[in-house]
Amino acid sequence: MDPKPLNGEGSFSALAEVVRTHFPDAASAVAERAGRQAVSEAMLGPRRPSRMILASAAAAALIAVVIALGVWGRGESARLSYELTGDARPVTDTLLESGTGGDVLFSDGTRVSLEVGSKVRIVELDTHGASLLLEGGKISLNVVPKARARWAVAAGPFRIAVTGTEFTAEWSEGQEQLEVRLSKGSVVVSGPLMPGGTRLLPGQRLRASLKEHRLSVDRDATEAPAQVAGDPTPTSEEVSAPPVNANSRSLLQPTNTPVSWSKRVASGDFEGVLVAANTLGLEGCLKSCTLPDLSALADAARYRSQTGLARDCLLAIRARFSGNREGKAASFLLGRMAEGRGAASHAEALRWFDLYLQEQPNGPLAAEALAHKMLLIQGAQGASAARPLAVDYLARFPGGSYEHLAREIAESR
């Protein structure tokens, strides 16, 4: 009877199949090749190995694969990484810009292309995707479809929820206008003018203008696929918000029922809220308007870039309703507004964030307040000064949106 061939292929292949089943991606393939190489080197050694040694080598190699892929202990792969090509370059740890165009290549195969003069911020990066903030310009995304993938793009007050898809997004801060063109897959765009969200299909283009109070969804001639005979999908669809005036009424309510300012803001009627407040008298409103109306007026003023009025509203909320949840949240919003005014107002921003954290240490905005305080300290005094805040954030909010930034600061030397 012939002896069975001595090799570790059978042992290795059986274990490798388990890894491939759970991790059908390039990382597992690379790790498997490395493991097979380890077994081959054992076969070529000066002494002929036993079957047990080969089986042990195979098992050890696959255990290394499993640990590398995150199966051992937590059952998921590592946080995504990325690299920059072309003229894409970092401005800060999270803000990227492109002078003449460039790409951000993520480790899952997703590509984000920045057109000339575009700026995008990586707000969150985890195992399943990233949240991006388009601060200005135009980007194109090609998101690789994967189970549990989570990608999102924010632009001004708008948000684009993404799975596996190809689309472009263009945001003009000055014009307060968003344009989304979908080539493949589907996205849901939400924000003012579309509080319930608007789903786009391949070949559709969405345009949202806050200044004109107009939303349109139509076929994009440069992207639309050929129309199939009998396809019931319309070639165009225009959705325009109703005209804005001081006497605006909800289409779903009787005409003699006034629309709340909160509902007007939700529908994008910022100008209507501002006109109504001016009609009542701003000074009087700051002293006597209800908390919901003051909050809605503050939002409308922020969206229309009337930062002075927005700040006055938030200060009035603090003075009149400091014991309420909204009164405490006003501290956080005042901090964010001060932060947005530049370095000269960062000390004021820190005071507001500290006040919110003092009043609401476990409040719904505590993680955001601590993260923004951490980033302000880092920018002004360096990573060493921000390290205690980063350590505190990691301890209190594991898995939070700013975890990767906090970890970088905490581990910096």
C-alpha cells in the first residue's frame, strides 16, 4: 500500500474555506496566500516535516488569518482606511481638498473623486463605511455594495443616504443649492423641502434650492439609461414648493388654521417664518414667543445665514427656558455658532461647550460637545493638551462618531 503524500494542503484548504465563507474579500485572499507560502516553506526545509507538523503549520497560519481579519474576539474587520491620489491633499486630519482634481480610495474599494476646488471632510470612518461632509464643490462617489455598508454625504442642511451606488453631489454654500445626479443604485436625499426624504433612481437628477424654495427631480440627459418600451417611469417629474409668503398655509390643513413655525421650517419655509417674526416684532418675539416658535425662528435664521438673529434667539431660549432640555441644547448650538466664526471666537465656543457638559454630562449632545471641545483644544494647543479629552471621549463614548479622531489624538506622541 502506497503511503499517502505528505503535504499540508488538505488541512490548510479546509480551514481556508471557513475563512473565505465569512470573509469573501481581498484581505482574506492575501492572508490565505501568505499562509500557503508558510506551509510551502516548511515542506522545503532541511528536514522532512511530519503530517502533524504540517497540520499545525496550516492551523497556525489560518489562526493568524482569523485574528488578522478580526474573527478572533470580535467577529468583524478593521476600520476602513484610505489613500489619496492625484491632487487630493489633506488640509487637516479630517478635511481634504483638491486644487485640480483627485481621488480618495478607501480600502473596501469605494472611490470618492473630488473635482477642481472641492472640499470634503471625513466626519466618521468605521468598519462599514464613512460619513462625509461636502463643504463645497463637486464630488463623485462609486460605493462598493457590501452587506451592512453605511455611507452618507451631508451638504449644508441636506443628507444623502447611500448603499452601493454611483452618483455625483454638488453643493454651493453661497447659492444654497444642492444637485445630485444618480448613475447606478439608489440614494435617499433628505433635508429642508423634503422632510420625508426623496428617493432617486438611476438616471434621475435632484436639484434643491433654499434661496428659491424649489425642489425638482427630473431625468438627467447625460446619465439616463435608454427608455424601455412600456416602462411606466416618467421621463421627468417637477416638484416645486408652494410660494412663500407671510400667510402661508399647510396644504393638508384648513385654510383658517395657521401653520406652526416648526412645520414651516420642516418644509423649508424659512422666509415665511422670518417674515412672520418681523411682522410680530423681533424684540417682542424674543421676550414672549413660545419655546417651539423661538427654536423654529433660530433654525430659520441659521439656514438663511442671519447669524445675529439666530444667536439672539438662542440667548433668549437660554435666559427664559434654561431649565428645559431645549434651553440646555441652546448652549451647544451657541458653541457651534461661535466655533464657526473662526479662531477669534473659539474661547467663547469652549465656554458654551463646557456649560452644556456641566448641565448635561450625559445628554444627547454630550458626545458632540466633548468632541468639538477636544478638536478646538487640539487646534489651539496641540495634541498633548487635547489628549485627556480624547481619553475621556474614548472611555465615555466607545464607538462614537469621533472615535477614530479621539484615538489618533490619544495615541499621538
